Amino acid sequence: MFSFLKPAPDATTKVPQDKIASSYRIHQIGVLASIMIGYIGYYVIRLIFTTEQNDIMKSYHFSTAQVGIIMSCFGIGYGISKLFMGALSDKSNPNHYLSAGLIASAILNIGLGSTRNFYVMVFLMLVMSIAQGMGAAACQRTVQLWWGKKWRGTVYSIWSSAHNAGAFVCVAVVQLAVYLFSGSISAVFYSASAVAFLIAIFILFAGSDRPTSVGLPSISEYTGDEVIVGDGEVVDDEVTDLTLSQIFVQYILKNKIVWAVTLTSMSLYLVRYGVMSWIPSYLVHSKGFDPSLAKWLVGVFELASVPGVIIIGAVSDILKDRREVVCIGCVLGLLVCLTTYFFSTSHVLIITVLFIMGTLIYAPLTLVGLIVNEAVPKFAVGSSTGFMGFFQYLFGEVLATALIGILVAHYGWVASNIVLYSAAGLALILLVYIVIEKRLVVMKVKN
């Protein structure tokens, strides 16, 4: 690994005891700003091709199929990348890792804006998906390193809102570039990369590696929190001499909770994309909505979830990190909303349900990401994030788009309803299992 990406050594000069609390707060503000704004930068790059797909087809004379292939390359590559790049982040300085991934993405994005060759675009999009896989793992590892369980749910939820905020910022950058550069598609790509370069520099100045690298005690020492893995072992180390393969086998593949949370997340991803991806078609063809209104409701579904996700994340902290119990409540509410969404004929009620449903999907998705990180040592957080992301994208998203599209074409929208009900039901069963399994692990530790 490049020396720039290697973990920073522990500081030789320690922060005085009476200044530890204030120093922690200052660094936490900078770290939170770096991962929030940093991940927004990832989305600014990631969604450019999606937002500009119609103009690209018109100007570059690409077919819908060609555009679909280019975008699918990202989805497939990103799912695989999260698995490997997530594991690699466990051996890195997460602050530098986050910045490096964004810089690489920005450079590749310039390449996308500089070519009209279909095959070159396919290659660049595939390589970019690898660089993009560096983002989430670095951010989630940073949260585990800098916050104890008391505040971790709130902080993690705030960071997670960068997913939604990033989509909005991307559209804003695109619209501004179109206005300033007379609709030049290349200028849109270049503008997004310029924004990403600035954000990458901000990450380096605002963020930090681990608390011990700046002279502070580790978060486990500072808060007294323990990391209890699946077999009841207590592991507080932040770095390890174990190889990536040893970490992966011992703390991921052999961890029952990691598997259960991963499958829960995959099921919730199926519901997320099964609802979001088909809102325009479903509402127009099945509920008689105006097509222009139906398109806007996709944005409503995304943005309306932001405050709810942060609030529910805070609730999980108030309940002393009983995050799986909060998720169960969300999924039960989600089943009620899905029933209303499927069977109601009232447009007002359907729109209202979409407002609520965004929160009830994104909140448990956010919390299960935190649960899987808390089920492994801090030196395995990136691996757990990547493992879960692999299943989310290669199975959850693909099933929600390809499978539902095929089923609806043959059997109508009732087939989609059955798939979404089944996925939500499976998530509920798995969450109950997680509650039981975590209780057994805690009892094992006490005994």
C-alpha cells in the first residue's frame, strides 16, 4: 500500500488529561464535516452520468441500451469493489483513503467528459466504480474510531444523510454548469471533478486518522465501550497484524450476526429499490397518477427521509444502542405502509405514505449498517461494510430492478407486491434472530 494510505503512527506527545474532552470535541467536529462533505463529493461524481443520460444519448447518439450498459457497469463493479476496497480500508488511514478515492474518481470523471467512445466510457465507468468503493468503508470506519455507542447512532445517521444530500448537490452542480457553459456535457463532467478536487483537499485538512494518532486515548479507552464479537470475544484493538484474509475469515465469514445483518440489509435494499426505482411506472400505470407528478415523487421519497433517519438514529442511542429493536419497529411500520401503497386508491394517502415510507426504509438501512460495524472489531469495520455492500448491490439492487421488471411484465404489479412483502417479511424475521443472538452473546460474556 502507498505510504500515503498507511495508518498514521500513534502520536508521541499525548494531549494533557484536562484537555482531552475539549480536544475530542474539536476533532470530532472536523471528522464529521470531512466524512459528510466528503461523501457528498462521491455522489456528485457518481450521479453525473445518471442526471445527464438524456443529453448524452442525444448528443453522443447513444441508444438507451448503450446508456443502460454503461450505468450497469457501475452497479456491478461497485458491488464487487465494496467487498475488496472495504477490506483494504481496514489497513489504511481512513482520512487519506477517503480523499484518495475521491481524487481518483474525479480524474476518471474527467476522462468520461473527454471521450465519446462507448467502449472507453464502459471501461472508465468500471474503473471508477472501484475508486467509489473506497468511500463508504472509510466513512463508517471513521465513525467507529471517533464515537462511542452513546452517540454513534446519531452521528452515523447524520453521515448517512449525505447519500440524499449528495444527490441534491449533484443536480445543483449540473444545473449550474449547464447554465455557465451553455449546455456543454464535457463542462458538466469537468465542473463536477473540480468540485470533487476541492472537497478532497478539505477532507485532508478537516479530518484525522485515529484518536491515538493525534495524542488522544482510543475511543474504547475514552468511553469505556467494549466491542463484543459473535463468539463473545471482547476486542478493543483498532489495528492488527492479522492479514486481510485472516480478518475476513475469522471476524466476517464465521460471524453469525454479520451474516444475519447482511441478509437483512440485502432484503431492505430490495424493498428500497423495488419501491424507488418503480415509483413513476407503478403510480402512472397502476394508480392513474400524472407522469410529471410521479417523477417528482421519487425526489420526495428520497429527501423526506433525511430528518426521520436522523431522529430514529438518535432514538437508537437513547435506547442504549438497541438498534435492532428500533429496526423491528420500522419494518413493522413499513409493512403497514406497503399495504396502503399497494391497495389504496387515494392519491393523497399514497403520497403521504411515500413521505413516511422513505424514513421507514432508510432508517433501518442506516442502523443495520451500524449494527454490522459494531459486531466486529474496529480493525474489521471496512471488511464488514464491504461484505454487506456486496450483497446489497449485487443481489438486493439487481433483484429489485431486473427481477421485478421481468415479473411485472409477465404477471403484473401484484408480482412486485409479493416480492416486496416477502423481502420485508424476511428482514423482520432476521431482525428478531439478531435480537436473540445478541442477547445470547451478552449472556455468554457475563457468564
